[in-house]
Amino acid sequence: MRGLVVMKIKVLEKGKNKVKLEFVGADESTMYVLTQKLMEDSKVVNAKYTIRHPLADNPVLYVEASDTRPINAIKRAAKAIRAEFEDALKNLEG
């Protein structure tokens, strides 16, 4: 496996079906890909992020889910994104 990017995540709110997380140092590109992948999950009711100011604030992700814990949905989405990028790298390497 290639270099691993570690991102600090702060839990701002956590409930049975909802979670609000701050992604320290993440950018809009990362959050867009994550929210799009989350919305492909049939158990995710809503996934969105906000960034008050792109140069001064960290993005905050809000996820609401049914029949699953939101944290589990985020983990599934992150693993799926990682797998897609690993496949793309393999294709580039031939």
C-alpha cells in the first residue's frame, strides 16, 4: 500500500441516527467525494457538508442514516473511495 493520509476528525454531535463531524485540514474536494459516496448508500437519509470560510475553517460533515449507524456509513464510504483510488492506481501502473 502507498502512503497513508491520516486526517483528524472531531466529533461535534453524535446521536443514534445522526452525526456531525469536523474534518481538520480537509478540503472541499475531499468532502465532495465523501458526501457523494455517502448518498449512494441506501441507508443514508442525508449527507452534506459546510465550510464557513474555505481558508479559515474546517469542513463539517452532517450525516443522517436509517437502519445503520452514521459512523458505519462513513466508514463504508471511505473504504469504497479508497478501493476506487487503489484500482485507478493499478490501472495507471499497468
